[in-house]
Amino acid sequence: MNDKQYTIGVDIGTTSTKAVLYDPYLNVLDSTNEGYDVIQLEDGMAEQNPEAILQAVLAAVRGLMDKNKELSDKIRFLSFSSAMHSVIFLDKNQDLLTNCIIWADNRSADIVKQLKETTDWKALYKKTGTPVHSMTPLSKVLWLKETRPEVFAQTEKIIGIKEYVLHKLTGEFKVDYSLASATGLFNIHRLEWDEDILAMAGIDKSSLPETVDVTHTWEGIDTDAARQMHIAPDTILVIGASDGCLSNLGVGAVDTGETAITIGTSGAIRMVTDRIVLDPEGRTFCYYLSKNRWVIGGAVNNGGNVMSWLSSVLYPNGVYGESEQFLSELDQMNRLAEKVPAGADKLFFYPYINGERAPLWDPEAKGSYVGLSSFHKSGHMVRAAMEGALFNLYKVWEIIQEVGGPSTSIKATGGFLNSALWKQMLADIFGQTVYLPEEFESSCLGAVLIGLDGTVNESTAQKDALQPNPEAVNEYRNIIPLYQKMGAHIREMNNLLTEHN
């Protein structure tokens, strides 16, 4: 057997980079996690330091190797996952003109509004499979062009965070089809940059990375980078794909009707199809996973961050943002919510505290409590917030089934699984058995599977299953239509607030 049988999956996420070491049978041997900050100096801003993320990637792999020194020359490949929709602008010397502007940056909201008013935005969606929204690199390019023309004029290269990292490791600018398909600039039918959209954005194909399939490899790593990661320079690099698509692969949700639900900082629902599937109203995404595999679904801005926000409101003296403190506060919030019945005694929360992607695709949406009275206590507010985040995902689930067919099973991942109450709510609200796959960092595993042959194996077997509570299911069947009907009026109020500004 070849000595190089060990693999590493690297996931460049929104809050941290995770690296997982796998043995030849895809058992997890070890993992590391290196965090970094989001820069928010003005309203709507969400940026990160690309160099800090590069150093986190190097440190994550180095940490694995330092703990497993005997395997440093036995690594077959590193394969990469990355958060979608990031964009970085470089000058002619390949120096940074901007930080990494991430998916959560909302400063292009006005640009998106203008775009929807002045163009056939559904035609853009039909070409790219990416909803027209402030999350996309397309909107960020247009925003920079309008608000910082001097920076735009100096731009020679426009890339995402994974391309930045891999350029430092290989010296080449390449992007995989999966991440490219989430930019709003890529024609998913032809698997190439769309010349008409590029012309509209005022950029040339030469300013973008070369597009390659998710299985693309490099036969070696920059010598200095290999030294910093404590791995052999001849270790293969696999370009990999986007985090959401790879998560489906990692949890084994790849057959028709299998639905993956992830709730971390934000949230998403995704199903894999064997063809491009688009929504006539442009409400769902369709991203490339691998040959003959497409991922349809919807991502929401507001998941676990809703609980982080509520924690800071209910516990203002807590150490907001520190994970151990937050988990302690989450424990307390769970205890409060457990005492409240399903439906939170008709207190509803619309969780749009960070604008919203699916199902609204409205970057200016605002969150709201509706039905609040002196009867309601803090436990009601917590339960309503938990339910609101799930009601929002439920609506996305309904839309996905409209365009992609019925959901036959649900596999759940993400930090929300730390809350027994919240994950039981998921089963009750969706009215289905929720499977908890035997996975560890599903995007890392998905990246490694892409590096092998994309085959789902025993590592994706289910670990446990949650059954819905029939009484709670019946209660939610009555509540959800009311929640959705009132939600239409919430949008009207949001529009009034926007017009007032």
C-alpha cells in the first residue's frame, strides 16, 4: 500500500478555518480550528483580513501535523472547502486593494435595488442560478465601481478567499466551478464566465481566475508554504468546492429528495439533483457540486446568530462573542424556552435582524416581535426566536419542493444541534424524522470525498434520528399559516421603514 494514504480536508469558513485529518478509511484522527474576526466599521460592512485567513489555514494544517508528526510525509492530499460569495480586489502587483468582502456585507443593497428596477434580473438568475442579492460578488463589484471608483480603476484581479489562499500555495489563480457558480458572474449552462454579465459589471474575463472542475489538482505546494504547514512539498492539493455543496456530500444527502439542513451562524436547506433546476421567481439557488450533480436550495442570513444576538440582549453583562460564555447563556435560554408551549403563546418572531436572503431576498428586511404583551416573559422571547428561525427555513423548504420535488428525508448539521430543544423543534415544525448523520465537519469530509472520487461511503451513515412529537406537529400546522400570512404584512412595514429613511 502507498504510504501516502492519509488526507486532510480544510474548510475556510466565515468565523474560522477547520482542518480534519482522516485515515485511509475516512475515520477522523484529529482536527484543528483557527478563528478570525469580522471587521464591521460601518453599517452593513462585513469584511475580513485575507492575510489573517491565510495564516489561519497554515496554522490549522500545521497544528494537525504537530500533533501527528509521524504522518507529515504520509499525507496524500489536502482538499479545500470555502464559504461562498467572498470577493477580494487586487492591483497589478497582486497586492490587496481591499479586504475580503464576505457574504454578510450588505452595503450593496441600494445597488441591488437599482439593478432589479433597471434590468431583467430574472434573466441574470436564469443564466447564473444565483439570486440577485447583495451577498453576491456581482453586486459587490457594482458597489465598488460606484462608490470607490479609484480602487476599481486600479483593480487587475477579482478573486475570492479560497483563490487567495490557493494562489499563495501554488502561484496560480484558479476557481472551481462550484464557487464560481455562486458569484452571479458565471453561466452555469456553459460552465464559463458570462461575457454579457461581465460587460454589464465593467470587468474583463482576464481579471477573473481560470475556472476548473472541483477535482482539479496541483502536484505539489509552494516550498515555503509546505514548510510552514509542516508537510511534504510534493503533497497534492485538490481545489475542492463550496462549503454548502460539500456539506451535502459529507452528510450523504445526495440522492433524490434527501434534504440537508444546516444551522450555524446562518442557515441553509439544500437538495442535490442530477440537472439544473431553477425557480421561475428566482427564489432558490442552483450551484455546481460535481459532474451531473447540482445543489438547489436557499440560504438564510439568520440562524445561530439570532441566538447570539438575543443572548447579548438578555445577558448584557455576559462576555458576548466568547464561545464558552455563549454556550452557558444558550443553556440558560434553553431552560427558559422549555417552559413555554409550542407557538410561544402566540408570540411570533421574524428573524430578519441581518436583512435576509431566502425566502425574502431583501437585504433591508428588519426583525420583529409580533403579538408581544405583558403576559409574555423572557422564555417566550427565546422560544419565539428559535421558532422564527425555523419557520423561516420551513418556507424555504416549501419553495425548494415546489421546484425540485418532494423532500423524502432530512439530515441536520450545525451548531444548533447543541440545543436538544432546538433540534426537536426542527422535527416538530417540519413534521418529519430528522436524521443526525455520523459526520464530523461535513464540509471537510465532503472536500476529501471530492479528492477521492466523490463517492458517499460508510462515514456518512446516520448516527441518530429524532422523531416528531405528534401534538407539537399538529400545533405547528395551525400556527405556520398564520405566521406566514402575518409575514407578508411585516414586509410592508419594512418597506415603510426603508422609504422613511
